[in-house]
Amino acid sequence: MEETVCRKEYSIGTKPRGGDRPALIRDDMLKECTASCNPNPFKIVVGPGFILLTPEAIEHQYREIRRIFFAGFDTYEEWKLVPGYSHIYLAGINYNAKAIMYSVDLCGRPILILNEVLIHELCHAELGPGGGDHGKRWRNRMEKAAQVADAIRYVELAQELREDRDLYDPDSDFYEPPMNAATCYEAIRRMVREQPPDWSFEDVMYWVGRDFYEPDDQLIKKFKKCRQVFEKAKMQVRHVASVPDERQG
Ligand SMILES: [Zn+2]
């Protein structure tokens, strides 16, 4: 019986690689194999043109990123990666449990995004609870990681990391200020105007939360008038709908 053999074989070692040679999974490693090849431990072939990264691949990438970009962090390996699902976040941190949680969404995203997300979270983790926000210390740590990406000639990643960092830098042109009461209420009004009339308060808050990367229950707790703003916007929409169209009169 003939077997299809990959040009390269990939294995996931548990030992750290020798030297400083990066052994990150790259997109080209995922393209070469087909379903009939020896199983590539980094991916599951779902069907023609569709693959998923395996949890082992995510774990491997995490270890390599920690080794290359965060040498000296968590030498006792107390931190762990925990898969999960969130409709808001791709990843998050639980400092008490020393856990980096990632959404299984990442198993279907490009490697570049996976790398960027892992580095983003590891910057938080290394700084500890005090460095949890996206303040200056965190942004400096992201820059340091971008410089490592420069050094290993991973230009695309260096750029991605700097773009992510700039979203949180008030001096940057790409700064996205955090949501406040006014922007939250405006988002609610817009959502009520633009979405089908049967959308409930919960529907609207779910999507406002998604748009602003903040869970709906936290928004409702933080900004006290969400429901009031929603009800008023609903009434206005109903009122507009009931005004007779002059052109038909
Ligand atoms: Zn963050």
C-alpha cells in the first residue's frame, strides 16, 4: 500500500529547542500537508480548504513565544493556558489562578493573530496584576516584544504588535479611547435605530458589548442609564414609524 508522505514532518517536542533558533509554527507549515499525510500535529483538516489548529499547536506556540519573547518569565511553569469561549474576547487573564484563557476561536485564526494575542496576554502576565491595564508599562513591554520580532526578522508580527499597542496610546493617531457613559448611550441609540424593531434590551446590550469589547452585564452595571436610554430610543423609533408619510398623503 502506498502512503502519501509529507515533504516535512513536524513533531511537537516537550523539550525546549536548543539555542535561540525560533521554532514558531508558521502558516507555511500548515499548508503543506493534506488529510492523507501523516497527521500534522498542528492542525486538523476539516475538509478541502478548511483547517483548525489543534490545542497542542496553541500550547506549542505559547511555549515557544514564552521562550523567545519572555525569557525568564514563569521559569517554574506555574502559569497555564486554558481554552474556553467568550463572545467578547479572544483571550484574557486570571491573575489569581495564573491562567491565560483563550477563546477556541483562535484555533481558526491565522497564526499571526494567535502570536499577537499570546504576546499581548503574556505582557500582562509578566507585569502582574499592577500592569494589567494597557498603560505605559504594558505598552513598553509590547515594544520590547516588537523589537524581538524585529531581531528574528518577523516583520509582520513586529508591525502587528505595534499597531495593537498604539490602540491604547493616547499620543497615537490610532488611539481608541475607552468607552464612557456618553459613547455607550449613543451606541445603544444607534443600535435601536438601525436594528429590527423586535430587538430586546438584552439583544442590544449584547451587541453593544461586542462592539466595544466589554461584556454587556459589566456595561449595565457601570453605566446606570442603559435601560432608560434604550426605552426612550425605542419610543422615538415607534413615534417616527407612526408619523404618516407626507408624500403619500
Ligand atoms: Zn490587554
